[in-house]
Amino acid sequence: MSTSPIEKSAIQSLTLRSAAAIAIAAAAERIGVILPDGAAQELASAFIDLVVTLGLIGVAVGRTRARGPVV
């Protein structure tokens, strides 16, 4: 079963990953770092995964604090 583009989340969007990869490649070029082929895409994917994970941790902490006593 395939999902339509409308059903895909923004995090799985190739546009978002491509934009992040382009930004990483541009920043690396600007500071003079030569990235191997595919490195910008891997870094972009890892960065997006990190942001999502940290966001989920933040939501979990917020929900836990909301259920606990107010200090």
C-alpha cells in the first residue's frame, strides 16, 4: 500500500530533506570544507532525525510535568 503525497508528513518530505542538504552543502563550501558525495544528504537526514527526536523528548517532558504537581 502506497501513501499519497498528502499523507506524507513534513519530516518525510523530500523537499525538506533536499533543502537541508543544500543548506549544509552551501555552508560547508562557504567555510571551505569539501564533503564527499552524499555526505550532505546524510548529514541533513541525521539533523532532521535529531530535531524530531529532541522535539518528541520535549513533548514527553512537557506532558509529564503537566501531569505532576506544580512546584
